[in-house]
Amino acid sequence: MGAPMRSIAAVVIGASTGGVEALLRILPALRGDASFSVLVVLHLPRERSSLLVEIFAPRCNLPVREVLDKDPILAGSIYFAPPDYHLLVDDGPCLALSMDPPVEHSRPSVSVLFESAAAVYGPHLLAVLLTGAGSDGASGLQAVQRAGGMTVVQHPANARMPQMPEAGLARVTADHVLTLEDIMSLFQALPCAGRA
């Protein structure tokens, strides 16, 4: 499947159109004893509250939370960015929310999450770019790769909307280009770096 596996302290995932369906496939594949944290940016309508915790909590083996500003990052937890806030990783590590202007027409922005997580986790970060329209996440993948992290892109032919995966692959040679089924297998095989 490409690059060798390495110890992972955090997984960051970005998606847009088609993302709920894709995440419903891959997040339940995470083991209940995972010792890494999972941070998710999904483009959502900014005027509505998110139902992601209600959708995903009953289906996942890990606890699912919507991020609050300054939340500590707990290993073995899944965090979703709230609508209309950028999600960032700060030293600690902890989570931060920002009302800075949209990036690539998006708030939350996948690239903002990926870039901030790369700065904190470096080679112990796994970034996954899924289905979506537009190019959000491409520059973030580049930052993860520069920091020595592992990059995974959903195979464009397997994505409901191939533009975000295609934009990512135009920027980086990803470590893995995978179907959702193969991403599920990758998640189940992840080595762990200890508590995040």
C-alpha cells in the first residue's frame, strides 16, 4: 500500500460533499482500544447546528465529541469541528476554535486543521483527505508531508465528489491512495504511539 507504517499519535480527516457517507464507513472501523486521537473537519452549513455527534456516537467504538475551545486532546476520542469555526491544534496538545476568515471558501477549513496538526505532531500525524468539491485540504496535505507525517487520499474514482482528492494529489505524492474499504483496513492496522 505504499509507505511503511509508523507510530501515530493523531489522525486528521477532512471531507466535504459526500463526507458523511464516507465517514460512516471508516470511523466505525477504528478500534475501541485506539490510543491516538481523531480530529475531523467536515464542511457543514454554517447556519445550522451540527448533528454529527448524534449520528456518529452510536456507530463508533470511540467516544465522539464536538470540539469546545481549549479542549484537551484525549487519546482514543473522535472530535468534530463545529459549524463555522476553524479547528486548530495548539501546543499541549489542545484544541482551539477560530473565527478567522474562511480559507478556500471554507470555515472550518481542512487545510487549517492539517497545517496546525502537522506543526504539533510532525511525523506522528496521519492525514486523510476524503471526497469533496473544491480544493480545501491540498495545501494542508503538503504541510503534513513536509512535517514528515503520513498522507492518505481517497481514490478519486471511489469518491462521491473527486475534486478534493484530485486537488490533493496534484499537490503531493500521497503515501497511500485508497478506497474507503482500504482506509478501513489501514485504520484497523494502525500502530499506536501511546497517549496523545
